[in-house]
Amino acid sequence: MGIVGAGLVAVWAYGLLRDSGRVLLDAEMNAPVVPGIREVIGANPIKANICDLHV
């Protein structure tokens, strides 16, 4: 029973590391809203350069 519990904890820990790693490393978001935001800011008459976008 202890080996099964250790396996369950290992699977949970791996999933936690995978999910939290994306957030901590600022992974690029694949949402359709990001290109829309870039287009709206780029179409503005005031020139702006987006260096880092967090949505």
C-alpha cells in the first residue's frame, strides 16, 4: 500500500511541477486575445512598442 501511495504522490508532484513551471517561467499564452491586443495597440495613433505582454 505504501508503494501505491508513493506512486500517487509522484504523479501528483509531476503534474504540479509541470503546471506551476509554466506560470513561474512566464510561458507564452496561446490565447486568441493576445494578437488582438497587439493589433489594437499597434493601430493607435500614439506609437507604442510592446516589449512584454502579460495577459
